Amino acid sequence: MSHKTCPSIIVFDVNETLLDITTLEPLFDRVFGDRLALRE
């Protein structure tokens, strides 16, 4: 009889939690003509 164990996995979503990407809004406004494109 074989005993298989599943690995424990923890996933963290740190996008915009640890990084403030709003500083990129002027770049997106200049390149795409819409600063809200950053959120897409």
C-alpha cells in the first residue's frame, strides 16, 4: 500500500498590497491615453 502526501502550499497575492503601482498612472496615460488602462 502506497502512502502519498500532498505538499502544503501557501499563495500570497502581493500585487498592489506591497507595491504602489499608482505611480505608473502618468506613464499609462501618456502611452495609452488612459491612466485607467493600468487596472486592466
